[in-house]
Amino acid sequence: MDVPRITLADMPDFDLGGMRVSPGRRQVRMDEERRDLEPKVALVLVALASARPGVVSRDRLIEECWDGRIVGDDALNRCIVALRHLAKQFSPEPFAIETVPRVGYCLIERAPEKSVTSGHTTTRIALAALLAVLFVAGAVTFAWSRFGQGNATPASIAVLPFRNLSAGNAYFAEGIGEEILGQLSHEPQFRVAGRVSSSQFGNDPDIHQVSRRLNVDYVLEGSVRTQGDRVRVNADLIRARDSVRLWSDSYDGKLDDIFAIQRQMGVSIASALQRKLLRSPALSGPLVTTGEAYNLYLTARGLIKTRNRHVTATAADLLRDAINIDPRYAPAWASLAEAIYLEDAPDKSEQLIATLPMAQAYARRSLQLAPDLAEGHRILGALLINGTPEAQAHLRRAAQLDPNSAENMIGLGEALANEGQFDQELAAYKRAGELDPFWFRTTGAQGIALAERGKRADAEAVARRGFASDITNQHILLGRISWILGDYSEAVRQWSIVARANSPRWSFRAREAIVNTMAELGLAKLTTAPAEGSFETRLAIEWPPSAGSWQQHNRNTIASDVYMDENSLVAKRMVQHSGASELLAAYDGPVGLLGVRRGQLLRVDQLEQAPVIALALRRTGRVAEADRLLRDADTNVQNIYRHNHSVPFRFDAEAAAIWAAQGRTEQSLSALERAFDRGWTHTSSTDLPDIADEPAFRSLHGQPRFEQLRAKLAAHFATERADTIRLRI
């Protein structure tokens, strides 16, 4: 039977949920507001409204509105998205369009609000108030009975990696799933499991296991198929407790339609869970691009996430291609900044010094285009000099814009640590762990922070819980915790397990960590300095430095920051060997000494540098400046102790150095003893081999308590050497 065609000019005006629809004029009006409709959008609206509240199949809509011509599903999808957007432009919304999986669509008319009229104003107000009370009471009762605890409770959901059904790489498909995850995580009515944790369950996950391990009630899974410039996205929303599919749909269109598809999926998921999206992004501007550029961007992001420096160059090339296609796509600029940084960061080389200004410029460009791009703020904060007010502000802004990003929470934790807010730092890492519980960075950040506070049992519990199904990472982190607490033989034992396992990612780094630790114990010779990203150990520096190396390493602020650890060690040697004048030339100059410039307020993250600078000032007769610098440092220290329940034991040692430089012997010795009792063994990368060689502690030489501490450190290392030898590594 032929389906009758719709002719807009022949259709009479009608009311729909308080909205007046004029098909012949392709207009809708409501409360003095008018909207003009595109012809096909108007046709679909008339077709759905004519059948309300019945369901209209997709085939029938195409017959009625496209005269039966063969058109892609994306044409109808565009009209449905446009109509849903139209309804949301009015308050109250006059109608809603529900998707009936594998059938079609159903238009639900909203009842219009009716005003109560009376000859007496007081009566109208009283009646309106009574109706409001009854409405609120009824709404609360309905919500409680329907959902158990009301819509205010966020729906917990895991978005599994979308499967790639095409011949190409899987990064585009995975990226689509992550974009949906990101969209939902911005919404206050959802609690979304983190990307890394959601991706650990393989290609055929057990929904009950996903729900149990990630503590979620719903699971979204999907697939993506691309062919040329076409894309099809299939998605299923599953209730975990009984594996019931609450919603299922497929979306077809061109790659250029992908943002509309993603938003439509988000709206459909929210509707299926009786939620409403409040922060759905606009479909224009610097956060939306062409399908071709977006494909390049998602592929590059997939490469960047591997953290493999050998593929970051490829990622950078892909991002440059995306930017050439669309120079206004802000996320591509931010990711390009990250890619070129990751390519050069591992070596802390001269190439990194040359690259950083370019990377910073790219990140700034992303924020010029999209000032509220959380990714841009996070990346720029990481690229700027650590601890500077600008870097701190960007890391905080990223967390403010996207507080449901585990990566942003880690950045916030680092910013808080730089400010001496150590309790809040630990809270930020804990929050990151709640968002993405099985990611090695969230588990590692918590474990390390707890170890640095001397809380070994808590740190190891975090490692075992977070890596319950990832034994390699568990051994890596347990080794790191042992190392931080001075249990070097146990660290070597843990890392040896990984080294023997021939893990493609971790065995090399485990072997490197073993060599570094053996060198620390005097059982091996470290032939090269540890690379950036390797397990921390004491640096070996050339002394005296080669001609001009000090100037080369301090030629600008970026070079000074890149070579900060080496500069700290050299500065200690120089202040011991009549190099104070050269140190102060840097201090008085535009670059500063160890990041500190004359007249600049001392930051919390610079407290370690204060004693060396103060000693150099004294050596050249600038005693008043030295005393003022140490007073500022002491004020910071006292504030930090006052406002934290627990501080890293390294901070105790830094406070001890400041107090020793001030001549406060008893206070300094008490801090050193406290640090040692909590697990400190004087082995950070900027510590000299013997505590007695530290310039700040020279005033403690000969003090019985100081000499006893030196003897305890020596005995501890002797025990660790013997225990490590017995391991027969």
C-alpha cells in the first residue's frame, strides 16, 4: 500500500504541548518566541505529531518525508537531533522524541502549563502556592518510588572501549568511546569509571565482573565501522544486575556528523537512565571539526596514550595534518604540544630545551581558541616550569573544569604538593584513584605519596588492591615503595621478579632500577646518569664541571629548570669550593639561582634551595639578605607543619637544613631524627653521598646526635648491602 506523502502547504496549523506549529510557514511559536524550521525537519515533525503517541518506523518516515527516495540514515538522524534540540529551546519543553530500538521514533507531547485566574490577587497567590507545595510533594514521592533515591543520585556507568569493525587501526573506534565517556563524565548526574580502568576487560567482557570491579550499575558497549567518509556507530546500554539491555541503537552518517552522533548518543543514554544532560557541548566552534581532522586527532591521541616515545613523532605528524585541515580545532593544538614534549622528555636533553617553548606555544594556542579547554590547561601546566604561579594556576583550572578526570586530579595533587598542602595532595590522589582505580598512575601516585609519609602498610595495601590483576605493576610499585623507605634489598627483590619476566614494557626499566640501586649500595658502578622517568637514584655529577657547563646549564629559565637536579649538586660543591661569587652572579641575574631570583618571594617548592643560596650570600658578605631568605623559608616551614596532619619525611630533612643554616641546632637535629625514624635515608637525586658533605649541615659536625645519625645511616647501608648480596642477583 502506498504511503501518503506529506505536503506542508496543505497541512493546517496545530498545537503541540503549548507550542503552535504552522507547517505551511515552517514555523513554530511559543510564548512570543518563533523558530523557523528547515523543510525536512518540518516534515518529520508533522509526521511524528500526526501519529502521536504512536511509533513511526524509520522506513515510514523516509517514505512520507523523502518521497520514498533512497537516503542514508544520517539524513533522518540529523532531523531527529534538530527536533530534540528545538524542544530544548523552550521552557517547558513542548515535546520529546523517544527512540524505540530497532523500530523507529515516538513523539511524546508535554502537557502545557495552565495559568490559574481569579478576580482576587490574594486568592491566585495562595492557590499557586498550594499547587506548588502539592507539586513538589508529588514529584518527590514519585521520584522516590520510581528510582529509590531520586534523580539527584548520579547513575554509575562504565563505558567500555568501542570495538573496531573496520580494517584500519582501532584508535578511532576507541576514541569515539572515550569521547562518549568524557561527555558523560562532565555531567553531574553520572559517575563514570575512568578510561584506563574501563579498558582492562578485553574484547568479550563479563558484564557482571565489570560491574563488580568498577562498582557501577550500568555498562555501555559499542562498535564503530568506517568506510570511506561514512561511519556507523552501534551502542548498547546494559543494566549490570540482570544483563538487560535498556537501550540499543545504531547511528549512521558521514564522518563530519560524528559530533552530532556523539551528542545524540549521550542524550539517548541519559534518557534511558531517566537523566538529563546539562552540559552537552555545542556543535560548533573550536571543539568541533571535520570528520577527516577528527579521525587524525583520535588516532594521534591513541598513540600518545601509549606513552611510547617511538610513536609520539608519528602522533605529532598526524596532529599537524589535522591542524592543516582545521587550524581552529583547539584539542589538536593541545595534543600536539603534549606529543612533541613526550618525544623529547625522556632524555632531558638539549633537544628538550629547544622543544619546550614550541610546545608551550601550541598549548597556549589551544587556550586562545578555547579558553575553557581542560586538556589545554593541564598540558600547559605540565609544560611550564614546575611550581611557578602560572603552572599552578593552569593545573588548578584543569581540575576545576573537569574534576572527573583522574589525570587532572593527579595534576592538582602535584600542584598542591608544590604549595605544601600535603593533606590535600593525598586527597586529590585518592579522588583520582576513585575515578580510575586500576590505572598505574593513580595507584602509583597514592602508593608513593603514602610511602613518602612513612606509611608503608597503607602504601603496600594500595599497590596490592590497585594491581590485584596486574602482578607486574604490583611488583614494580612494591619495589618503589621499598626503595623510598630505604629497604633496598626488598626493592631489588621485587624488581628482579619483573626483570626475569621479560615484560616488553617493564623488564628493561626494572633492570635499570636494579643497577641504579646496586650502584647506590656500592655494589656496582653506574656508567651513565639515570634517564628522566627512570626510578629515582642519586645523580653522579662531574666535578669540577667542564668549562662553561654551569653557564650553559643556566643560560635561560628553561635550561635552568631542565638541569635543576644537576645544578643543585653543582651549587653545593661550588659553595664548598669558593664558587659563591659565581653562584650569586646567577642569583642576581634574570635567570636566578636554582630558580630563585633576588627580590622574589620564596615558594614552598624552593625551600630545598634556600640554605645553599643563603650560604653563598654569607660567603660574600651579604649576611642580612641571607638571614632574610632563611626567615622567609622558616615562615613557610612553620605554616606547612601547622596546616598538615602529615608531611613527607623529605620535608622534615629540608626543614632541618634550613634550621641548621640558621644555627638552630636542637630543632634541626630533632627534625633529622624524625625524618630517619619515618624512613628517610638521605638518598634523593640531589643528596650528596655523605650527609656530612651537605653544606647546610656543616654547623652540626661534631654534635653527638648528628654523628650518631651518620653512624645509623652507615649501619643501615651496610645491612642492605649484605642482604642484597645474599639475593644473588
